[in-house]
Amino acid sequence: MNLSTKDGMIQYCKQVAKTNNWNLNKDKETFKDLIDGLLYNKLRYGYQSCPCRLASGKRELDRDLICPCDYAPADIIEYGACYCNLYLASNFYEKGLDFVNVPERRSIDL
């Protein structure tokens, strides 16, 4: 799959969600914005850094932010969603949720 295209990025995110037994955000506008942000970062930096965090543009410094970020699994277990709400727990919508504010886990010392 080509992550430098919108369709490729969507397929990548679908595969990540399937592999981890997560849901993708089903709000069309939010999903579109997140995919656009991932694609923009992929084309700008060469890797799909989280669109909700400020990337440095240096892959080594941003390795923890490459989607799905290192923090997503713990966030989804604890809050039901990753930081940007792209990936959601498998029971997210069954709980009647539509968005969760997830606190930042990344150290600001980076």
C-alpha cells in the first residue's frame, strides 16, 4: 500500500485498526481531517506522524509519534481512544461515546 496517497493511508489505518481490534473514528469529517493530517505529515516529513502533535521533522526524535503512536495502546485501554481519537476501543460506540479528551502522555522534555 502506498502511504503517499489518501487511499493508501486509509487502507493503512484500517489495517492497523483490524490488527489491534480497534475501531476507526466513524465521524466522516473528523476521520477525513485526521487522514489528511497523516498524509500531509507523510509527504512533508517522510513518515506519518500523529496529526494532533507537533513533529520535529526528524524521524529519530519523532519515532514515538509515528501512527499509531507509541502511546495509542495504553490510551485506548485507559480512555477508549488514542490521543487524536482516530483509533478507538472496539466497544467505544457501544458505550455511547463520540469523543474522548485523552491527556498527553508524551514527555515535554523531548
